[in-house]
Amino acid sequence: MQRFDVLIIGSGLAAVTLALSLPRSLRIAMITKKRSQDSASAWAQGGIAAVMGKEDALADHVRDTLVAGAGLSDEAVVRHVVESGPAAIEWLIGLGVSFDRQDTGFHLTREGGHSHRRVLHVADATGQALQERLLTLLRQEGHIQLLEQHIAVDLITDRHLSQRGLGRHVYGAYVLDTQADRVETMGAGCTVLATGGAGKAFLYTTNPDTATGDGIAMAWRAGCRVANMEFIQFHPTCLYHPHAKSFLITEAMRGEGALLRLPDGTRFMPEHDERAELAPRDVVARAIDLEMKKRGLDCVFLDITHKPAKFIVSHFPTIHARCLELGLDITRAWIPVAPAAHYTCGGVVVDLAGRTDAKYLYAIGETTCTGLHGANRLASNSLLECLVYGRAAAVDIAAAEAPPARDLPAWDESRVTDADEEIVIAHNWHELRRFMWDYVGIVRTSKRLERASHRLKLLSDEIHEYYSNFRIGNDLIELRNLVLTADLMVRCAKLRHESRGLHASRDYPGLLPEARDTVLDPASYT
């Protein structure tokens, strides 16, 4: 058994922020199931929303976030995060992050739902720039052990210690070293889930392959509440191309004047919302989805050709280069785009310090439901949330009294055998992503949700049998977590009898008079 003061599961911006903010006196392990840079944070193009311009105001950022959240954002949380933004940006600058600047200061861009230019960025690859810089610093820290190719199997709770209760204490995790093909026992004073979202539950997504809802599923099994899982943000503009897997076209492009067009060149967004292309993401995604279904289209088009070529290349070098690789010159041609699953707004319920319902367990980043995003995330608030909660959790962990060390049971695989039907995992994976896209996508009906629920029950039973009888591998762990997370999405969606934010129901098109969170407690399902 290995033992650490803090075990961090994940390697995105929330995870590295936490690790670099903790005292150097602590022994820290950070595990990541692929390479450390393989996170959704590294794929973030747009930037970080923070009030840094003279014409902007904290109150305006708060108001924009609350409007986007459609009545479900917690105003106290929103104020806390927005007010903590400038200090978080200064912390990054102090670590050597160089945001784009112009003569008057930072070059700030504007995205949908924002009333001002307030998005700091590093060209169109902000997340990559942040991750590269912070991971470089992290690797120089002798007290932080970075373990790549390690995937958490499950949290170690009271149940593993044969104690009564639902597992409301966490003592570390069982971790599969995928290169050595063995499960290790990692004890920890505090364990932190920073595993990102669950976009891979859907057939089309902008997320990396690592986004399989691991933290949400592990927290649920450990007895933690989850909330608002029905609110899945579909990004309006994912590049539509047979060879362009999960490639996002940043919302900042619309902020700089790009227009959405039908194949004949007609603009359609002004007919759907007075804010046109700069409406919040849920509005734009539903408008594109409606136009595509109404006209039988595979995609619509994003047009920025009216801007000078030099402007396009300098502001969007990553997108320009990637599209050129695919034979598309965006300075001259429209970009084919379609919506794709992008961000999980709900997740593990946490407080302002990232504490969950389980003692010694924290959660930060996209895997959580903090109350910031409500029914729809405002663009570029996600990286801000990672920074603020990563830093807050570090302060709380540093101040907390360390729990006594415990002897933990080793992983038991004495009664399992090698898998004989690997095709079952691949088949179930594809089936899940297809029916989730068809039945739990941008627009939902009660009948579709019931169909999804029925199929999830069958898949869950199959996976449980497989998990109980065969040695585990990366694909089985991810599929087990993804099916559970998808089931939580459907349970929440079935409970919401209205259309609010990202949850659009044909059976319940109106708004209820009172906005309420959808909170699920595992104690009610055992």
C-alpha cells in the first residue's frame, strides 16, 4: 500500500491548480489515466472570463452568469467565484502565464451571453497554454508525484473496511496501473476528484476520450449526492468533417463577428433570438438543431470570411491550421459546423471549499455541481471555476486536521478470471453513446427518456455481471462509470417537468414558477 497526504484523481486545470497551491510539506500524488496533458482543460480554446477591463464591472459578470443559469445559479456562489476571478488571474500571471495583450492592456474577447469583452485568452489555445505552463512547474516539485497511465477503479470507503454506513468516509482509492496491469491500494488523508465531465456518453462530443464521468460515478458509489445532471451543454459549433474528431470551433469566433448561415447563405439566428450569434449556447445549439432537422441538413456553416485574412490567422491560429490540414481555408470558405455534447453542468454536490458529502473527499472542476452554472454555463466560466475551487480546496485541506492512517485492504481479484468476450465492452460502449444521443440529446421527450432508462438498466446489469466475474481493464472501468453517469442524467431529466436552460422537453415546454435543483441522494436508491 502506498500512502499520501493528498491523492488527486485527474490532471486538468482544477487538479494542477490545487496541487500547486497546497503546502510543500504535504506528500501529494496526482494520477491520470492517460498522459497528464490529456484533459478537457487542455482542449479549451476560448479563455477565462474575469473582470479585468475598466469598462467592465463585477456586478455585470454576476448578472450575465445568473441570466445564463436560467434561475438555478446560486447567487452567493456566483458572487464568490466572480469576485475571486481577478486574484486567480494574477496568480496565473505570477506563475508565468502570458495572456494576449494589446496597447491598452489585455486583449479581451467577448463570447455569447457576456455583456462586455472580458475573456482573457492565449490566442485560441488558452487551455493548452495554461496546462503546459502549470504542468511544467508541477514536474519541478519534489513533493508531487505524477502518475500517468493510472486509472482510479473506486474510492475506498467504510464499506471496504467492513464498517456500517453508506460509505461517508473516504480513505483513498484503488488504482489500476494500466502499464503494469495491476491494481494498487493508495491511501490518502484527503482524496480529491478532478476527473472532468461525461461528454463521451454521447455519440458526438467536443470532449477528449477521457471524459467518462469517473468522478461522478465514484462519488455516487461512495454515498455522495449529485445534482442537475440533466443539464448537458451542447456546444453549437463543432467542426463537421469525417476526419475531424472532436474539434471545437471556439465561441470567440462568433464574438469576433463570425455569422451562422444556411447552405444558401441565409442567416437564421436573428429569427431565433435578438442577440443572434451572441445568444447563450443553449439558444444557439437549439436553433441550429431545429434548422438542421427542419431542412434535413447535416450541418450549418460559420462564416468569418468577411474579416481580413491576417486578423483570422492571428486570432485563430489553431483553428486555421487544423482546417487547412483538412483542406479548408477559413479565410475564404465557410466552416461546416454542428452541435456536440460539450460540458456537464451538474455533478457532485460540493460547498465553497469543494467538500463533498463524504468526509476527507473533495471534488473540483467539471465533475462538480457548485451552483455556479445553474441550468446553463456562461461561456469561459469553466476555467475560472477550476481556478477558484482549486485554490479554495487547497486552503481548506491545508487547514484541516489530518485523519489517522488506516491499514486498508488490498484489491481482491482471487475470484475473477480473464475476460473471454472483450467485444461485449465495445458493443455496449457504442450502443450507449448512440441511444443517449438519440434519446437524451438537445431536445427530449418523456417517451425517449423512458426508452433510454430501460436500455441503461439492461446495460448496467450486463456490466455488473462482467465486472464481478472478470479482471478489470481501462475500458471496463470507463464503461461502468459512464453507464452509471448516463443513468444519473436520465434520472434527473425524468424528474424535471419543465424546459429550463439546457433541458428542453417537448412534453413540458413551459417554465415552472419556482426554479429548483434536481438533487439525487444514493441513500434513496439503496
